[in-house]
Amino acid sequence: QLAGERGLPYAFASHFAPRLMHEAIRVYRNHFKPSAVLDKPYVMLGVPLVAADTDEHAEYLATSVYQRILALMRGQSLVQRAPVKTMDGLWLPHEKEAGMSFLGLAMVGSPEKIRAKLEVLVDQTQA
């Protein structure tokens, strides 16, 4: 809201509160007043992503992120862990659900898959 009222650009870090992204952008745009800096709203999005040559390799690499989130939820050390073939057996179903919810807008995949997801996000948000 403050960025809009001051006519400044707005950056949303989706890894903090992905469920609030659309509402936050709406509030910013609704309160936007042109300024010496901007004549119209300008939105930037921070989106966590893991990209690799293939979807499979990206998913493999993403398991390091998943393990870190699991450690965070369990109150364990947040040291970077090596990727694993599968997260099955490492986290319980409710932990997986919470972890995926925490990641929200995270994108994992090949460049083509990431590009397609980013295009959808840009279309949805006009960022």
C-alpha cells in the first residue's frame, strides 16, 4: 500500500507469503498514485525456481530445497543437503503438503517448462 501511495515500484517476494501475492498486488495497484518516479504501477515478483536441462534433473536438484524446508519445519540444522533420488520416506505426507504449500509459486523444471510457468504468472499478475 505504501509503495502505491508514494508512486514507487513494488516487489513481492513470493517465497514469504505466496498466498497473499494477488491481494498484495491488488492493494498496491488500488493505492497507486503517479509520482516523479512512476506514472503507472510497476510490479516485480521474486519467485523461487530450480531449473536444469531436463524436468527430471531439476526435480532431483530441488530435493535439496525440499530437505531444507523439511529441516526448517522440524527445527533441525539448515545446512545445505545433497540432492536425493526421492523424498519418499524422508518426509511424512503432512510434511510434504506443508512444504509444498510453503514453496507456493516455486517453479521446478526445464527452461521450457519454467518459461511457460513464468509466462502464465506474468499474464495473471501483469508484472
